[in-house]
Amino acid sequence: MTDDAKLDQISLSLRIYNLGDIQKARQADCNIGAFILCSCFIDHLSRYRYYNSIKNDKNSFKGNGKKLYQSLRSSLVHNYSTRGHYALAWGDRSVHLTIYAGKAVNVDLDEFILELESALTRLLNELHTDQAIRKQALAHYDTYPIMTQVQ
């Protein structure tokens, strides 16, 4: 498979499978499931953007990034918890990134999805304009080929 074909497959996977499933979950009002898929999507996006950094430095998530990763990825996916750092919300976009109960950061699902769409657009553009990111993405793809639908 050519590098361009691999990049096309990455794009399809991220747009249709990852983001598409998030949007379907949200439309079906499966909001916690949509948040879980969002957290996995962040992890998936980061693997294409920062693959070698993550692979070579298991402690690459630091500061707020580490808290976000641990709370919205590990704890949410495995324990249905955000460790009290984040409050998951939907239905009122105005609460996004405001403080809840004096300490937790509200994350509104619809705003979160919009931010992920924006991050995806940036990554897909970078795959074609930044050779270092392209190389990272292809290295990740070669290690973890994407599942495809069999017709």
C-alpha cells in the first residue's frame, strides 16, 4: 500500500469510524458512551500526531495533559469516573469549561465534539503539509494498521 493510500485510510478511519461513531452515539442520546468514544478519539489522534514521542516516553503526558489523559481516558473508560476533575455535561453549551461545584471543570459534550472536529481537521491538513507529522502517522499506521470494513 502506498503512503498516500495509508493516509487516505487514516483519514477515513478518523472521520467515518471514530468521529462518525461519536456523532451517532450523541444523536442516540448515549452521552456517556459518546464521552468515552471522545476520550478514545483523542488518544487515537495523538498517536498519529505524536507516535514516536509517546512510544519513546511513557511519561509524555505532563501537567494538565496528564490530568486530562488520566481522567478523561483511563478513568472514564475503565471506571466510569473522571476522578472528580471533570463534570460531564450535555444540553447546555454555555457551561463548557466553567467550574462545577468549586473544583471540577464542566465539559459540554457538543462543544467537546466541535473541538475534536477542529483538531481532526488540523491533523488531516498536517498529514499533507508537515513531513514530520506525516512520518509519525505512517510509522504508527505501519505498527497498528487500521481495521477496515470487509465488503
